[in-house]
Amino acid sequence: MSGDEPGRSYTGLGRTNLLETSRRRVRTALPPRVRANGLIRLGGGICGVLVFAAIVGPVVSPYDPTTQALEARLQSPSLAHPLGTDALGRDVATRLVYGARISLALAVVATGLRLVIGTTIGLVAATGGRLVDAVLMRLVDVQLAFPGLVLALVIAGVLGPSLRNVVLALSLVGWASYARIVRGSVLSVKRRPYVQSAKLYGTPWRRLVRRHLLPTVVSPVAVLATLNLGTVVLAAAGLSFLGLGAQPPTAEWGAMIDDGRNYLRSAPWLITAPGIAIALTVIGFNLLGDGLRDVLDPDHLEDTQRRRT
Amino acid sequence: MGPELVVDDLRVRFRTRSETVDAVDGASFTVEPGAIVGLVGESGSGKSVTARSIVRLESPGEIVDGSIKFDGRELTSADDRTLRRLRGRELAMVFQDPSTTLNPVYTVGEQIAEAIRIRENPGRQPFLAELAAGVSSRLRTRRRRSEVLELMETVGIPQADERIDAYPHQFSGGMCQRVALAMALARRPSLLIADEPTTALDTTTQAAILDRLARLNAERGMGILLISHDLGVVSELCDRVVVMYDGTVVEYGPAESVRSDPEHPYTKALLDCLPHRSEPRSRLPTADWPPADDRPSRSDEPPLQGTVLETDRTAVDGGTTATGERGSPRRDAETAAPGSDRRVDGPIVELEDVAASFRQSDALVDRLLGRDERVPAVNGVSLSLRAGETVGLVGESGCGKSTLVRLTAGLEETTAGEIRLRGERIGDADSRTDDQLADVGVVFQNPTTSLNPKRTVGQTIAEPLFEAGWDESRREDRIEEVLSLVDLPAAYAGRYPRQLSGGQCQRVAIARALALEPSVVLLDEPTAALDVSTQARILNLLADLQADLDLAYLFVSHDLAVVRHIADRVAVMYLGQFVEVGPTNRVLSAPTHPYTQTLLDAIPGNEAEECRQWDREALAGEPPSPTSPPDGCAFHPRCPVASEDCTRVEPPLEAVDGGRTRCLYAGEWRSDDSQRSAGDADATETQLITNSERTEPGVARTGRDGR
């Protein structure tokens, strides 16, 4: 999704003004209430730790995630292996941080694809006339009528097991809610006088969309996308657990749980570690999304304020 | 006689994250039993907060000091039970926006019946009863049907028997407000608090509702606290008037004396800026009290605008100041927009037999099945507009006046007839050339929604220039120029709409419309959402701009006083057609169509009350549905002078007395009437003469004849 290019100014009121606006933009981008919001702090903190672990963990870890060390298999947590080792003697902590890379990257890519597909379809539905709208929205209805994970399962099953296909499957099932939200927001501003004025001085469609229609959908879409990241991590892990996603020996959380399943009684750390990681990721993104909604959605904010007084 | 309400030194405070605001800062007044008291002030004066505090709905503000005594009981410290009983039986409130006051999921009958239940049993409902609310409210409505019907008739809802089961969305705004009133009356309150009950309504509906309130007050001895920003409304109805400014009461006294002899300069200023108290086309005084430096900073409107900049302007017009280049680019050949060399005599915009209709159903299935019924919105309208001329377009909501503007602007397509701009036929916005687009500017009603909240004032004004291909430095110059045209400091270019007041937003919208130097500006109720003093400033600004730039205005309004003030010619619309067109003076002082007279009668606080032709109840009806217009003359179901013929013959638009009128008895009904009361006609005539005498010499007034 393309927003306004930062720094480009149509007013042309000189460089100082441009600086001023961009500085103001930065200031308003992170107003005090974003930083003061507890949900954002907690959720952001969790997600931050995850991202940090995903980036730094593999670098500092002395182990390789896939090299087998059969002499050290199924060791319980110790100083050398903080989270123990699995049935093939691989360090669980190392595999966990490598898995974080995969899960987060996959979540970002799948959510990004959902967002682009959904926003485009929503935008076209809202601006493209009644017939187009009707057809696209029925498509959305069909998509929403299917249970998402089952549909993803079918798609991933048909395409064959691989991480790329998981991303594809998850992007093809999740865009409908974006389409709905975007269509709703665009419809609500489409007839606003300022959009009509823009039409009256001959603004071409492209610019109309970019300047007047898209900015209004940024907030709700950002909230939805953040909440979605957690869901996608969970769904991807689920597909891998079922054997449709990451293939051994790739370190992936869902696959790790699948591997550890057989040693549930003797080595419970094998599934607790990735399980807790998945749970934390989902909780982290959900808290962050809720916090963002509090800050970005004015109506919702009013409610919370009222509750406080 | 009912109980008395005493408000004494009330202070209400709002705490926001950054500051605390004393919205009400020591207000004191009394509502005697059975009296009608008006509470007047501009937005932000604290009048609504005061009213809400009385029924203890002041949250999120808090009452920090003072007392509200009703019937001897202190309300500021009353507990929930007392409050519930009081709200259920004694104090009733009617809010401003009728469309959001009613619950959309219950029928109006159910909602009125619920109000009756609350009167009979103001306590908390048992939990189980609350669970069964949906079912029980239907049953209750059936049981109390006669009572509900009676209430609906009391507030003037015709065919109550059929409408009792209708939902709020099936009602017009005026009818919804009547239902809200019926709900308030169901509690048989001894005091009714009405918070701007007619602000969102048409003048005719407003008149009918105000009459209804007055009658209820007389019949039931019910006290009324009427909150309004319109001194006209208040002074017409009320016994006493409280004028609020910035949270304090600045004047409090009997309505007549406040109106005729205001003591406080602010009251005086408020009265002066009502357009119907000034000569047409004159400069309206603006409420600039207190003087600039004293004016509290929380009022956004820069206080300088009315006074200082006006003198500035005079100097500029004389061409004597350093800022004299202000209007010059128009004359400057190099920077001249494509518009300036196209000056031609004759009309700039012509509408000929224009018609437009809308699909009744959006459903795809209906369209595929060919059930494609269309509702006419505008029907056979012809009009021409010359440079420097203002044509006022008046009528009730739904009469098609906004559609006409949208057609002319190119936002809708005509289904018949043609619109010509400088002699060339034009279609909708997509098919117009850049020059044609630049030649027509549009200003919409609601200043806050007509600006993109995410773009600065400068970016907003720059957009049309950017589309027209101006380069950056020229854009920059032009922004400064148009900002000064609308009397805003150049520094405002960096501000966002949320940092501006309503009046300033409207100025920015006007600036954007003027950016490409149009020759026609379409103004769709540009002042309807503004306070009276802001309205006065905007009207002054529009008049100045017209004089400077030789603009043609098509000015839509439902407020005849505003139209009388600004327009050279008036077109009165009813059900998509013009019923009367002619010079403003003539049409608004001696109308030849009964509908125009109806509209005139409805102006609140009209000084010449004795000139009223008919009782307002006569016009209480609503316009018929455009889907099934009545046979014959469209106005005959509401017309006080309609005859047998009117129900059969559709009158043509005929030339009468300097204008054109669509009435079988054009003017005749009036002459009959004036024979009956010769005094009226005399008064009207004198008014007409003084008006035309006082018209400034030298002001070119074209197009006085009908077309």
C-alpha cells in the first residue's frame, strides 16, 4: 500500500515549512498517549523481545539448529543447554530462536500479502460501481463462510508441503476482513464534500485514492494487521504441526511441537518451549493491536476515557 | 403551578489531558413555574452544558460549585433514586438532533409507551422484566395504544393511527423531533428542557414545533427552558431570556426588553448580526464583543477579522496601501487564470429545463428485473446567472435545491434539459474541460467535512492548483493570495482543519473554491452550520469577494432572512420545481405564490409579525413524497388558498409582476387578503420602497427581470 511519499509537499511552501511538517508528523506519529498506553508497552515489549531474540539469538548461539548430536539426545535443561536437547541431540533454545526467525518472517509476509490483496479488493469494491461491488463482496462472503484454517489446509495440501505454500495458503484465506474494513471506510468518506471537491477540480482517480481515500483506512488496517500477525503465527505453526509446512530438519515451532509429541512424558520441555513461544507471540501481538486500537480509534478511546472517569 | 428551578452560581469544569476548562463559570438564573425561559449564546458559551447539568448529564464534566434547586430540592447532591424519579416525572429533556435521539430498533409507539411506563414506575425494572423488555414493550404498546395515540396527536403527528408502528427511519427530522417531544410529554413534566430543538430543522418545521411548544405551555402550564443560538427563536417564544457568553450570564431579563433594548454590548452585537435586522446587501455588524485583547483565547475565531481587517479592506479597495496588490493578479496578464479573458456579457451559467431523477432501489436484482423506478428530484428548472449577480435558492429540505447545485457543479448527471456554461453545453465533472472545471467553484454546507482532516490548509488550497498544473512557486504565491482574500493570516497554511473553528474552516473552503479564479461560485447552505456572528462575517466576506472579483453566486439556503440579505434574485423551489422566481425585494415582500408566503410566515422572531398571512398550523404539513406527487398543483394539499381547480390543473410558470410564478391564482389570493386588511399591504409597500431607496447607488444589479 502506498501512502503519501514522506517529505513531498504539494504546497511548496519552502523548505522550512517542509521540515516543520515532517517534524510535526513525527511528533504526531508517536504522541505521548501511545507511549503512555499500557497495552502498547506490554505488547510492544513482548514483540520487541521476540524480534530481538530472532535477530541476535542465532548469532550468539554456539550450536547449529540442524546438526545432530546423538550422544547428547533428550538432555534436560542445563547450563549448556538452557532448554534441553531434542531426540536428535539438537539444542532446543537454538532451534527456538531460529524458529522465531521463520515464524516472524512468515507472519509478516503473509499478513502483508493479505493486506495488499484485501485493501486492493476493498478499494475497488468501494469505488468501482455497484456491479463490481456486488461481485467482489460475494467473493468476500464466500471466503468468510469457509473456516479459515480448513481452507488453508486444503490449499496447502493441494500445493504440497513447503513454507512458501503455507504463506500462499494463509494469504489467500485471510484478506476478506481487510477488504471489508477498507470498503467500509472508503464508502464512509467517498461522499464527503472534500472528496467531491477534489473531483470537481479534476483530480485523477489515482491521486484521489492516494490523498483522500487511503489515509482514512490506515488506522483500522494497521490495527487489524497487528492483531493478524499473532493469528498467522499460530496458523502457520498449526499447518507445520500437521506436516504441511516446514519440513524436517527445519527449525520451526509447529514442527518442533510435532517432533516433541512422542516424548511428552519423558521430555516435556520439547513441546513446552515452542508452545510458550507461540503463546507469547500471539498474546504480544494481540496486546499491541488492542493498544493501537485504543489510540487510533477515536470512538473507542472516548469509551475508555469515560470508563476511567 | 409547578415547581421552580433555581440555578445559582453554577460552575462546571471539564478536565482534559492538557488543561481544565470551566465551561460554565458562575451561571445564575431562575425558571419560574410555567414560564418559558430562553438560554441564548453562541457555540462554546456553555449553554448546553448548563442545560445538561440540570438533569445531571454533565459528565464528562463535573459540577465544582454552585447549586441547582428544583422544587426546593438540591440536584447537585441528589442521589440516583431521586434523580431517576425527577427525570421520570418532573424534568424532561429534548435534544438537538432528532435522528440520534430515537432508538432505531423500536417503533415510535413503543418508545412513547416506554416513556409512559417510566412515569408510572420510575424505579428500576426487575431483572426478569428487563430481559423480556423486547416482548413486553410490544404488549405494553398495545395496551396503552389510545394513550400513545393521544400523545402523538398532541404533538401534531398526522395520521397517528397509521404511524404508531413506524420506525424512526421512516420519519422525517421534524416528525422525529415531535416523537421525542411526545416522549418528553408522556412523563407530564413540570419543566421541559429543550436543547436547540429546532436547529436541525427547516424553517417551516421549526415554526410548527415552536408553536406547539407555546401551546403546550399555555395549556398545561409546563415550564420550558429553551436553549438556542438564535435570538429570533428565543425572543419570539420566551418570557425571559438568559444570554450566556463564555460560561457566564451576561444578560438576564424579560424577552421584550432584551430584544428591544439590550443592555449588554454582547447581546446588542448578537442581535445586530441577525441578517433580517439589517438592510439587504449592507455590511452586517459582527459580534466582536469583548474587544480583541479581552477576548478569551479559547475562542478560536481571530477577533480581529470583523473590525481591523475590514478597515484594511477599505484601504485596499481605495488602492492606497502597500498591500494593494491583493486583488491585482486577476488583472495581471501574466498570472491571469484562463478565466479572465473569457469575460462575456450575458449569462455565465444557464439551466434550461433541467431535470434529474434518482433510482429508487439500489438493489441489483431490481435492476436486472427491470424494476427500475426513478424518483424525480429536479423537474424542468430553468435559470440563468450573470456575472456579479447572486441568485438565492430557497425551499424546504428535499425540495431539490441541493440536487440543483450538484447538477450545476457536475456531481450528478442531468436526465433531461441542458446546462450551459458561457454558452457551451456541459455535462458531469468527468466530461468537463479543465477550464470549465476551473470556472465553477463550490462551497458545501458543513465546513468540517468539506476539508480533508489529514491535510493542512495550504495543501488543501494547493490541490486545485496542482491539478491545474501550476508550479510550486506560483502555487505558493496563490495560496498566500487567496488566504488574504478570505481574511486569514498566511501562517494558517501550515495548520490542520482541527485547529480551526467552524467559521475559519468555511473560509478555507471558500479559499479553495476561489483558488482557480472561478466566475461562478455555488454555495450550498454555506452558513447553515455556523453561529449567527460567524454567519454575519461569512456573508460580509462573500459580499466583498463578489464586489472585488465580479463573481456570480448561486446561494442555496433554507433561511429566507439570509437570502433576503444577500440575493439579487430569488428562486423558490418546491418538490423539484420553481414555484416563484423574481427580484428578491418583490418576492420576499409581496409574494405571488402561497408557498413563498408560507416560508415568510415561518421566519422566527420576524419583526413584522402582524404581517403574517396565516396561522402557522396551516403549514404544519410536510412536502408530499416525490414518488407520488399530488395531481394538479404540487402545493395544493398544504395550500391555504387551494380550490377545486388546484387539485386538477397543474399551473404553468407564468410571468407575474416582475417575476414568474407557478400558481393558478398568482397574486390574486394576496390582493383579496390585502383588501381585508389594508394595513398589512401598506406596511409591506412602505418596506418595499425603503428597501429599494436604500439600495446603494452604483452597485450594479443585473438580472432583475425574471430570467
